[in-house]
Amino acid sequence: MSAGRPGRRISAGVLIALAAAFLSGCPLPAPPAPDGGTRPPASASHPADDGPVRGGTLKIATEAPVAGDPLGLEEAIVRPDPYWSLVYRGLVRLDGGRLVGDLARDVRIERAGETVVVRLRLDGARFDGGAPVTAADVRRSLSLYLSPFYTGAFRDHLSALEGSSAYRSRGDEAALAVAEEGDAVVLRARTPTALFFRALQAPIFPAAALPVPDGRAAVRAFAERIRAGEVPGTGPYRVAEAGPDRPGRGALPRGRG
């Protein structure tokens, strides 16, 4: 899309490249064929106009300034961005008002007194480039959101995670109750509210790409790296350009790696 309603100017856009292949078993609905995209051969069961698109680019234009806040730094409530979620996914997602697994293929909640144990089977979730999503990636991502230098809504809602107080006061990331048990990531939370589970929609990033949040500038610099497409994602798209339209910048289809 390149124009809004007559007489109105699009203030921000997101340009992302169409995936060469889906990285997980949670495919998103196939969009119309973008410029340069190709569809697989038609078959009796899958007509040509219903097949997924491979390659090419997809451009999304919006009058809302969503392109400027991929981490939700300015949000007062948990409200995952529908555009950025094409590139960066969380452990769970909302489906008709119900929380279901996203990166996590299976979500099990067990209660032990005031502690709630959340088991999330990652079961093959991978980043762009092929690296598997691990408990270390989940812990480092949650540590970013729990940092005192992160200003979005995820911080307060995730604070029910055991060890968050120790992390905030001493910087002890190992204190965060995130463990790996077989193919599952296990979180332990004390008297969590419904908002805690909604906050598990927060995007997960590779541990190696995440900064040590030693100031707000470090968090905002990481958001700039996301906008520039420098941080591997887990969705079926990658970022080629984000922000106000800037002619002359190309987009490349993403390889699976």
C-alpha cells in the first residue's frame, strides 16, 4: 500500500521482506502476492490464487506511528504490535481472546502453593539463520523487559517472575526463574495475574544479540537495531526498512539459513 485516504498523508511505513520459508509450525495467513513474489504451482487442492507467496517484498503503510516503537517502550498496556509480530514472536499469542502457544508449541500451567509453574515446549522454534530458541534466549529477553531502564508495560506485568527483584537490585540475571527441562522452558511466577500471561507475548530475541541494559540509551539503541533489521527474528518475515518512507532502499527475501 502506498496511499491512505484521499487528502491524508501516510506518516509511517513498515517495509519487510517476505519469508523464503516459514520457520515454525505456526504459519500466518498468506497475504496477496507482493511485487516480485512467486507462488508455487497450482494444484487441484491448492489453486494458484490460494497458495503461499515465496520471495518478493511486502510493504505495509499506516497512519499510526507503529514503526517507531518495536519494543513497546511507550506503551502503558500490553499491546503487541500486529506488524512487528510478523517478524518477532513471543512465547504465546492471543487467539480470539484466548492465550495459545506461539513460539511455544504447548503451554502447561501448574500450581504449587502461591507459585505458578509455566511449562513451554519450544519444540523446534528457530531464529532467522537456523539457531534454535533456548531457555537462555528467553531469560535474556525477559531480563531486558524487567530492566529498570525499560519503560514499557511488559516490565511491571512480568515482575511476578521469581527472581525479578534480585535481578533489579543486584543485576543478577541468573536469579530469574527461567530454566530448561528437556525441550521445555519452565518459568516460575509468584501469584501472577492475568496480565503476567498476556506479557508472555513479549518478543523473544537471541541472547547474543541482546545488550546489557545499563541505561535507557542502551535499550533505545537496541530498538534502533531492530528497526534496521540487524536482530534475527522468529517470524516468517524480516525487516528491510521501517519508519517514514525513504525511497531508494531495497528489500531482500530472507533465506532460512
